Amino acid sequence: MSTSKHIQTVLNGIIQSLKSVIPLEIDVKPPSLMAQPFEQQEMGVLVGMIGDIKGRIVIDSTPKTFSSIGATMFGMELEGEMLESFTGELGNMISGNLCTFAAQSDIELDITPPTVMVGHTRLFGFQHAFKLPVHIKDTGDLTIIITIDEE
């Protein structure tokens, strides 16, 4: 399968994962190519992808948005270490669902443990990246970055 097919499957899988994991109304905007560096402003989670496609998934937003998602899923606002732990687990759930979606398209994909990033962070070292803006009704915005490493 070609790299472009793999990328399309990953993008579709991320959208499907977001809609199955986050129990809110989600509006996904069209993806766009982006250049490095990626600059995170407040909070995010990074999950590595290995297998037929190699790269990273970054879910970037604000602590307020992540906390609101957590409040919807668990019935309480999250902050501090609980919010950081939830942000990592949200990245894990979305990425794990992506692996299941990819397997249905005969793509072997595995993920690394999530890395939560807090504060201003710059991400370098990727060859291709796609930016997927997501608006969650009455909650806030997420930016999903998918980086692809060439073999």
C-alpha cells in the first residue's frame, strides 16, 4: 500500500477515533500540510506511531479544553496532575482506536506510551506533517498534528 493511502487511512482513523472517544459534538476541519517547527502553546500529548507507517500524533489544546472534555467523560473538572494524567490517557485512547481502525484496512500500526507536554514546546525533526483542526461544541478546540517519518 502506498504512503499516501497510509496517510489517508491515518487521517480518517483519527477522525473516527475522536468521534468514538469524545462524547461531544465534533466538527473536524479539512487537514492541511504544515512546516516545522510545530509550536505548542499550553498543553498537549504526543504518541509515537510505529509499524507500516512511522511518525507521531500530537493532540494540542488548552488545559481548559482538556478539563472540559474530562468533565464530560467523568463528571468532574480535572486540574493539576489529574488533568495531566487524563490528557495522556485521552491521547492513548484516541491513538489506540486509530490502531484498531488501521488494522481493519490491513495496516499494521502500534503506538508508544503517551508523553504529556505542558508549556511552550517546539517540535522539530519530522519530514511531513498534517494539521487537523477540530472544534468541539461548547468545549473548545483541539489541533491534531500527524507527523510522518520517511524510511
